[in-house]
Amino acid sequence: MKLRIGLTVLVSMTALVWASPLFAQQHFLTDPRYRKTVQDDLAARMALVERSPHALFSRLQSRLDPEEGEALEFLYAYMPLSDLADYDGLFFLKQIHVAFEAKRTFPWGSQVPEELFRHFVLPYRANNENLDSARLVVFHALKDRIKGMSMREAVLEVNHWCHERATYQPTDIRTSAPLAVINTGFGRCGEETTLLVTALRAVCIPARQCYTPRWAHCDDNHAWVEAWVDGKWHFLGGCEPEADLDMAWFKEPARRAMLVHTKVFGRYEGPEEANVRTEKYSEINLLSHYAPVKKLVARVVDSLRRQVSGAHVEFQLYNSAEFYPLASGLTDAEGARSLTTGLGDLLVWAWMGEKFGYKKVTVESTDTAEVVLDRTAGSHYSEQHDLVPPIERPPLPATAHDGETNSRRLQAEDRIRAEHAATFMDSAAASALAAGASLNADSVWMFIRKSRGNWRAVAQFITEVPRQARYWIFPMLSSLADKDLRDVSYGVLQDHLGNTFRHAPLYAEKVSPADYILCPRVNNELLVEYRKYLQDKFELAFIARCRKDPSELVRWVKDSVKVNERENWYRTPLTPRGVFDLRVADASSRDIFFVSACRSFGIPARLEPASKQPQYFDGKEWQTVEFGSARVAAPITGRIILDRTAVPGERSPVYWVHYTLAKFDSGKYRTLDYDFGDSQPFPLTVNVEAGHYLLVTGNRMTDGTVLSNLSFFTVAPGETTHTALNLREAAMPMRVQGKIDMKTRITGTGSRSAVTLSDAAKGKGLLLAWIDPDKEPTKHALKDIEDLRQTFERWGGGVVLFTPGKPSVPLSATGQPFQLPLQVLLGTGSLESPLWRGLTRGMQRQPQARLPVLLVADVKGDVYFLSEGYRIGVGEEVAKTIARLKQ
């Protein structure tokens, strides 16, 4: 009761201060109704945090003008728990100061409607990135550069500025902060777009990060940016400047998408259709901006055909060998749940309790899909489904633009980025660093090279580790992902190595102390200095009891940390320190905290690699923790043996490419996160918890269609279950798509004499590719070819890559050359060259000149494969075509 009264007084006093004559200035929230709603939501948020609300929200008591005060209220009311736990009020107040300064600085600031400023300029977060002061840095870097520009010109210029600092390179799932991306010089699409959204908002241009969570026609996903310019939203690629808006390379693939969406911070009342709308955020559906759409209704009934209200529904799309939930929700009173989606195939999965049902749906020909809850886990059966993506449509008309000028700018920006990379520590300096610390020079250089722009933090750590602890430098750095090396702070490295041995690691002779005690990384949380903090917060007697019996810590976590899944809506984990301070967290953050606390106490702990359940090692085996019941037990296991008859010369199936395993849990099958590598031999034995399982396999065809197989089975305790891992093959023979003249002569790099394509084919066949090494679609294709290098070398046919400029080995964003097959020839040629026109004269369908273009022909010049533009997994499709040519 005292807490509730105190919170009410705090909010009321804040409102009175802003209403006084001293602060009689413009409101940020001009609608009294909306302002009252925000204040009510803030009071509810403050009541949730029982431990120290006055400390957390102390900035609200500062003497702020109404604009800034109401903006701070808005942020506090709706920010995810991770931000409330891990960043202080001054951080958010600085974000607000710069947002309003930008609004006053740029002429379009007065034109941005209040609602758009509130939801698409003020919020400091673009997605699930680590937060930093990028808004402040970018505003001061750009305010003079874009002075005098129109809003459209400013958007384009900001993207050029971003490209000067970062380009595309695949990285892991964790999203680095914008300044870390700049420091590194590259990022994946989710990081490039986070940087661009942050930069646009820094100059008061409404911006949002848009995602197709999974493609339908190929594996993987993609993110881009929408910017609001003069009354309309426009799209552009993050750190991928074009000559104008709405002309990015992903425009055509997006026309085949099944969902494009974005999260919106706070209570949003905009006009867009919302797949999710809560008091904290909305998730709005933007697909109709890009592709033909249709509203699909899923109606859930029981075995007696009675409508089921409150059932869970997922609209699942095949991608990366699993059925990924694009959207989900509960059925209404009529048993219905709908989604506006593209015109491809989906699997609609519904459940209530342990009963479930599913149905494969072709959206274009279906208005309502009835799903019957008539199944329970435990049946053994297999079934096949062909999943067809939206069709590839004729390309939209090209937009007239000055492409040459833009290309020259991109090249100049590449040089600016290269100049930044040239400031990184080189191998000679790394060797001197190693000598000073009496460490192996090659190992030191490896870690320094991986750290890129973060080399100072890593070098300082290596230099300042005491002599008696230097043995642990390499194990410590090896326990971290490459991305961690690029953005971890010196303080984090020092804290974790410097305080690991305050409590001697247990069972170091049985499990790796580097991986399960020393390593600060548990999942994808922000790395902070939590080890000494937790060691100091808990009494030594309690730590001693936990070391003797870790279930003591299990009980403390269960009793002390309140789980709330709704409040941490961005799903960015709270740090272990944040969980301890706030004592409210989502379940995933709670589990990370438990593992981190164990490690801080010297107890080996981890998240189980496949299921992500928290575990600790008790000296004999890994014990799984279930916080719901505070139960601790060694998992009851069985074995799955995946049987497969090897085909000579065929690539072994790869997890997350050709197959996945999923375990039944509360009405649905949840995919297990295994990494078996790219050349796993079969039969494959997998130790798993006893339970009900689903094996999904898929074989993607050149048009994007997937031939899938679903096998349901059970693994009994202590038993072995054999399951066949079969990839369905296309029944139709390959179709000739045209013919090229194999007498055409080409000159490769370093060669003085020309050779014919027939000579290059070496009696085996030919892969020709026209590429633009600086663009993301080409980088994906080159990475695919690199990954399948041995397959191409065993084949022995010709591989010719044509680039627009002087031919050279393409480089990744790290500056390292792609490891391409040994037989690769590099040539010069564009899609406007006589060579291209001559080769494609005999094609049944004229290519539309969307790079990269890949073409596979046999020794006679018959073309059996043609791919244009963005296509994840194109290397796999080329390899399958080559294999069938050999047959």
C-alpha cells in the first residue's frame, strides 16, 4: 500500500510541476486524452517495479519543461524491461534533448506530425540492438552536411553517410549497437538498417526498420528501412544508397514476400493493419506496400466441429527446413484468427492444451481454412507437402536515374571505409604486443584482427592481465564470438577474468572452465561487468551453500525474480545485473541470470545447446533446471538415429538447410538449435530428451517451391528410435531453358590468350556468373559458392565470374578474399556488353538484368539453370543442377 501511494504521489507531483506557470510551455502530448493514458500506463509500469521505483524514475522529478517531461514519461511508460533495467534516466534524457534539438534545427521538423514524431523519431531503439549514444554522435556529424537540403535529399545523403561507415557482411544473430557497427565497418542487414534508422531519427526524419521475417521463395530473411518524406513512406536499403528512393535491389523479391512488418514503440493509433496491438507496442503489417495480398482466415474447431475460442494459431512459412511462425495469436469468439499475407502456401497450426491440428493452405485459392483440433502427440506417421511461394512476376519498370554518378559516390565511400580499416592495429604491432606479454604472436594477431575497430579494448586487456593470469587470456578470448571481440569493452574482459578465481572453478577436470565458468557470454545478451557485482551482492555463506548444492540458487531465483513476458516486448535480454536489480524479467533473461550467477560462484553452467534450458554441472552430469516447479533433474534421454543411404558425390544433408528436429511442447513442435556442421556423416546419432519429435526435411526447387516431408515419432526413455532422413526429389526432368554459343571466346585475369567457353567447360559443364561484388545479393551468392567450394572442385567444370570493372578476386567486408573454387576464371563484362547479348540471344526467356545472374550449361551449351537477383541458397541450387548434369 505504501508503495502504491508513493508512486501515485510521484506521478501527481510531476504533473503538478509541469502544470505550474513556470513551465507553461508547449506540451509534447497535445491530446489530453492520450496524455492521461500515458500517465496511467506509467503508473502501472512503476507499480510493477517494486524494489526501487524512486531510484529508477528519479529523472521524472527533475525540473523539465512539459515537452521533455512528457517525452520522458512516454519513454518510461512503454520501454521494454531490458531498457528500464540496464540504462539510466540520464541516457534517455540525452536522447530526448537531441530529438527536440533536431526538430528545431531542420526545416522539416515542424512538418512532422506529432504522432509520427512520437513513434518514429523520439524512440531511441530501432529493433533489438544494444543501445548507445549514436543519436548524439550522428546529429552533430550530419547537421551541417544536410543543411539546405530537402527532406528527400537529406534521406539519400544520410544513407550515403552510413555507407561511408558500414557495408554488408553476414554476422551472428545478436544486433550490435550502431556505433559498434561504425567502428567495425560492416554488419548484417539488421545492423545496417538499425544504423540508418538511428541516423534518420537523429535528424528528425521519421524512420522504421521493416522486416520480412522469412522469405517464401528462398531461405533466410531481410530487413530494410522506410522513411517518411513529405507525407509518404518510402523504402531504401540500409547502408545501400541508390540514386533515389523506392529503387532498392530487394524491390522485386519483396513482391514475393508473405509478410513485411515493423514494431512500433508505445500505444500506436496509426492507420496500418496491426498483427499485434498492445498497450506497450504494435506490430504493423506493411506487406500491401510491396506485394499482392489477401486476407486469410483460420477458423479453429474441435473434433465435433464446434468453434474454439481462445485457441492458439500460428501462420507458419517453410524456411530453413522449419515451419517458421510469421504471425500468431488467439482465436476470437467465433474461433477465427486472420492474417493479411501474400499469395503463397502456408501451414496453419492451431492448438489448445495438448490438442492440436494443422492444415496446409494455398492462400490465393483459400478464403477460410478450417483447422480441426483432433490430434495429440504420440502418433507415428509421415506426410508430404509441396510448398509453393508467390509467383515471380514481370519486373516493374526501371526508374530513370543517374546511376553512374551514384556508382562513383559508392566507390569513393568504399575508400573512406577502407581508410578507417587502415587505422586498425596491423600484424607487426600485434607481434610487438605479443612479445611484450610473452604470448604467441599468431594467436594475438588472430584476436586483434577479429576485433577490427575494437582492437584497443582487446590490446589493453592483453597488456594489463597480471602475469600469473596470462594463461587464461586465450581461453577467455576463444570463449567469445567474433562479434563479441568487435564490441566488448575492456571493463567486461577485465571483470570476468579478474574475478573468476575469487571462487575456485568446480569440476575443472571434467568440463571446460573456459566455456562454462570463465565465459561471460550465455546467450545473446549485452555483455556487462556483472561477475564482481553479483559476487559482492550475495553473502559468502550463501555462495558457499550454492556451490555445495546449486538448487539453493534455483530456489532463490524462483522466489526472487518475477517473470513477466509481456513487459519485455522487444525480447532483448536483460543483463544479469539488470535482472538482479529489477527482480522482474522474461523467462529467457531469468535463465541467463541463473547461468551467469552460477558461473560467478564457480559453478559450471550453460543453456543446453539445442533446447536452451538452463543447466548446471554437479560433478557427474548436467542437471536441467525447471523454474516453474523449482525441479532439478538430469534429463531422461533416448536416442534418435537419422538413417540415410549415401549417394556417391552427393552433398550430405545439412541441418538448418535440408532438415531440422523439433520437440513437442505445450501444443506445438519447437525446433531444436543444433549445429552439426556442413559435412555430417550418416547415420547420425542424436542424444535427446525422451518425448515426441518431428523431423522436417525440405528440398527447394529452382522456382522456390519446396518438396517437404514431415515425420512424427516418439523417443522413449532409454530407447533408440530410427528415422529415415529422406529428401524428396523432383519427378520432372530438368528443362532446357535456352542455349549459349560455346565457341564464344573469353579472356581471364592473368591470361594473354582467349579461350572458348567450350575449353573452359573442360568436358564437364559451365557456371557463368555476372556479379557486382559490392552489393549484398552478390555477396550472398559468393558466400554460397565459397561454402560449396569443394563440391565445385570435385565436379571440375568451368566457373567464370564477370565483373563490371577490372577483374579481381572479390573481397568480403572484412577485406579478406572469398575462397572460391580453384578453377574460377575472372573476366570483365556487364549486362550491357556484346558478350552478354550474344550469350543470351538463344535463351527462351530474356533475363531482366538483375545482378547477380548465374547460368549453368552443359558441354553442348544447353542452359539448365538461370537465376537472377537476390536468392539465398543459389549455390545449393547450382550444385544440385550440376549433380543432375552428371547423371
